[in-house]
Amino acid sequence: MYYAFKSYSDESNVRLDGNTHGEFGTRQGWIDNVGAIKDYVQSWLCNTTNLDKLYHIATLLTNDKNLVSKLVQYVSDITNKNCLIMQMDRTVTDQSIVADMLAECLAEGGVLPMYGMPTRDRLLYHSLQYTEGNVVKEEIASVSRPIDQAITVFAPGASITKDKHILTSIGFSQSSTVYGIGINGQGYIKTKGNANAPIFPLRMTLWECSNPSCKCIVTDNRNPNTQGVVCDYCMSPMTSKTICTPASFITSLSKGFDQKDDSEIIVKRNGICMENSERPIVKVFDDMNVSLSLFRNGKTWRISDKEIEGRECSVSYNLNGTRIRSLAKQWIANPIYNGTDSPNILNGNVTLLPPDDKDVKTYITPLGNRLETIHLAAQKITNVITLSPANRVEGLILEPFHCVNNRLDFRTQGVRAAYYTLSFLIQRAIASKLDIDPTEIDVVEVLSKTGNLGEVCLADEKINGSGFVADFCLNFLDYRDRILNGMDLYFKQMLSDEHIKECDSSCYKCLKSYKNMPYHGLLDWRLGIALFRVMCDNNYKAGADGKFNTPELKGWSELAETLLKSLNEGFYSTNPYQIAKTNNGIPYMYDTEGKRKPVFASHPLWEGVAETQILADAVFEASLICNAKWDSSNVITIDTFNLLRRISNCYEYIQIQQNI
């Protein structure tokens, strides 16, 4: 492509626009075939005089002669529906890609290499700029963020600080917005791209399963008011909402305010979700209880919880008595936060006044009669892997989203923690082996899986994939040894006796970092390792068989006893329980007068007294010692994950169980 466009540039004596991805001209120029550029490139690629150059480039990529021939045919055979030119045509007409430069558009669409440079940035246009003679510049001042950050930090109502001014987003606009002067001398705001380009290049309906134990999401173009839509996995009703990805964000174009308003705008950045819309490559190992899947074109989403209400509006500006009309389409959110003490309601014409009379005044007129409600979303198509137990294990609970009375079960919080922790362990393992930053791999929200199981999910951070998570799938056995056997220095230190003694769950030497701070309350290296060993070793029971000799289980009995003592001293000091321990190492609390149910410590992955043999044996032994009739129906189990982190919730849970 470089040689084809360079040849066109030399013969036509023109300088093509471009960026770090290449100087191929504009996307619209290719669509309109400006200067016959498309015809020239097609002719150059299929010209037999250029075949030697194509073969030479292909041999630099691979030594496989068969693959070399296929690459050359892919480039030169312009009649094939899957050839390079056809893929370029499909990509430039993809409305979900908002890049104006052709090379950037092709890189984001996966036709050209990404080179690791950011191409998914979105701009917030915030102020007009002036020359020394107070003439308005063509370029409008802006700041940019990657799209998955922009949907949060640039969302309407959110404010950023730049040059000591507070800038507040009021809505969305078309991309490549600039200032210009018309034939009649009137100023206007317009887009350099296609004037008919949508404000939201991507607009879809998101369907979410209403069952809290099922995490299924689906996107399509159906009307969100469609009735009777059910989940393909659990047959529960699906709820809908409209999700949109804006081309750009915009403020009132004034210089902003010197201080923040008093309104409370709270914007939450959600985790990444995966849509099960592609058939994966599945790997199953006969000697292990693991199912591993690779999605080459997996679809991930970051979706904002915040509902945004608004509509398309006609917007104009007044600068020192001069009217400036916006030809660029704008969608304004309701209410309009503009740095003032109170927001403006978009139920008619709205005027936004700046703090300085010499600054830009903004006039907004709603178009149409109806407001619409949307959620901002950022989509990414990339390599995704999922990892899960292939089957349930007797005595263990491996369901991260188990529900009781349609609410997530308090007792399985430790199971969720195990899945999330394993996600970060795998992220670190890949980063260590490939010598990359862990942030090159996205940790995706844990998924539910048929059979009362869960799935760990990770994705390449770069669109179209970087091959990092695919390496884990292709070299799973190597990663297994690195993580469980300490073949990697990072995991060797994690599984060392020194670290086992000083770290009960997670620390900054093992799992915690600034970038995974939202997950600190869930991280527990012992649970993550235990879950991974359950998948890799058919004989492993996470201590449910009485074996506590693996690194992640060493000292568990002593820790459980310490946590029970803390609970007893903190909440039952006026009427304490007695603390004891069975021969198989299970600590428990009991009431010497027999008025309260006994409380047994449990590992977070153990299912219950009736299902887990070690707990059943412990209850039987304790009942003999205490001369009581205890069984699964009249004892309480509390896991060490909750005892370590949520001791007051444990007390509340015990009190509820005492009254049942």
C-alpha cells in the first residue's frame, strides 16, 4: 500500500494527507475517488510489472512459498470479493469507525497494522481559538481521550480542567469540527468530513438478561421496545437499552468557568463486558478439568450506567455581536450543565451565557418533540479468551453468581473473588512471559457458564488483537507450569514460604497495583491459585479432601481459627462462644448452653456441610465432643474470604441464620 500510494503521489505531484499509519489521503477522498486515486491504486496493485515488488514484500513476512502466493493473490486479484481492495471498500463505509484519514480508518478496521498508536481517541471540542489580531482560527481547541475513557470523562455534565478553566461537556457532535467563513462572510461551525455523517457512528440495542446469575448480553439493531425477547442460555426475559458511540463531544465553546459548579455529577467507569456473538476455537484437555476458548474476533464493550436524555438541536453562537451558525450536527443532553449553579432544562430555546461578556454566547433550539434516552458505549473487536472448569467438582462450589431469592448469595462472594483473581494472575503470567505491560491485556468481567460454573475472560487491549491472549491459549501447558509450579520468577516468589507467611490474601508484592485498585477488595492469590489448580488437576479438591499441602492452602486452618476468634471477640464479647478445632483442622464456635447454632469456618470454594465431606466429618466429630445433635440443617458455615474482609456482614449473616 505504501508503494502504491507513493507512486500515485509522485505521478500526480500531490502531497496526500495522513498520519503515523500512512499518507494515504482522506477516507472521503477514497470513497469519492477524488483525483482517480482509487482507480490508480487498483491499477497499480493488479499491474503485472509490480508483481516482483509484491513477491519481495511477501517473502519478508514469511518463508512459506504457498503463503507467499496467497498473500500476493490477496493483494493483486481485485476481482475476488475478499481481496484487499474489497476489504478497504467495506472498511471505509463502516459507520462505526470515525477516523477521517484513510490509513487510520484501515488500521482501526484491521486491514492495516495498528503500529500500537492510538486511533480510537475521541475529541472534546471546547473553545474557539484566536490569532493575535483576534481573528477566529479554523481549528477549534480540543482535548482527546481513548474512547473507553471518553465515554466517562467527556460524558455530558462531566467537567475537566484545562489552562485553569473548568470545561463542561453539554453533548455530542460530528467529527473533525472546524470554524470557517462562508461566501457571505458569515462564520460557521462545520465538519471537514462528510456533512451527512451521523453524530453516533454506532447506535445499537443492548439486550441484558434479567437473571442476576446469568451475565448474557446481546447487541443488535432491533427496536428496544420489542416484546418477548428472552435469553438464549437461561430463557429469562431480556431488558433493553439504546447504546451509542459518539463521533465527538462538545461544550458550549466558551472559555469555561474559573470554578466548578456545586452540582453533583457522578460518573462511574464500568468494567468491560463480553458479548457471546462469535463461535470460538475450543480446546479441551482430556487429563484436566479445563475448557479454554479463543475468540479471534471477540466483541467487548464498556458501557456506562448513566442514562443520558437529550435530542438533536440547532445550535448557534454569538461572539461580540457576530452570529456564528453551527452546520455540524449536535445532540444536546438534558439537563444542560454549563458550569453554572443550576442546570438548564431542554424543554425549549436555551441560552448559555459565559462568565465573560466578551466570550461566546450559545443558543440552543431543540429539533423534534421527543427526548430520547441513551447509554454511552465503547465497542472493541479483538482477541478474547475464556477459561473455565469443564465440569463441576464434587464438594466444591464453582458458580460465581449463585442466587438465593433472586439475589446474589452472600456465601459465594469468595467464588467470584477466585475468578477475578485468576484473571489478574493470567494477565501477570502473560505479561511476564512476553515481557509486556500488564495493561496490554484487559481483564473482562467474569461470565456465567451453563452447568453452574463461571468463566474467566481476558482480551487484548489493542483492537483487532495483539496475539497476547492467543499465546496463552496456544501455550497453555507452559503457562500452567509457570503459574502452579513456580517456573516463572513472579509466581515463584508468590508461592514462596516467605510470601505465604506475610500475605493472607493480596499485597503490593503479588497482585495489588494502582491500576487494579477497583478490584482490591476481591483479590486473593490463594483463591485464584486454588481455582486454577482445580482446573488443571483432576485430583485436587481445594482442601475438601483434608489435604492442605499445596502453597495456597498452607496455614489456612490457623488463619480460619484466628478470624473466628476476632469475630467472637468483636461481636460476642458479652456472651462469647467457645472456640474449638476438630482433628481435621476445622475451627468452630459453639454455645456451651446450646441456645445458639454452632458456627464452622469453611473454605470459600467448599459447597456446604451436606456436600463437602471434610465439613460433614467436622460437624459429626464436634457433635460427639459437645454431646449435641448437629447436622447440615442446624449448623452455620462462614467462609474465610468474608471473615477476612466483611466481618460485620458475617455477624449479620449469622444472626439471620440463628433465627431460621
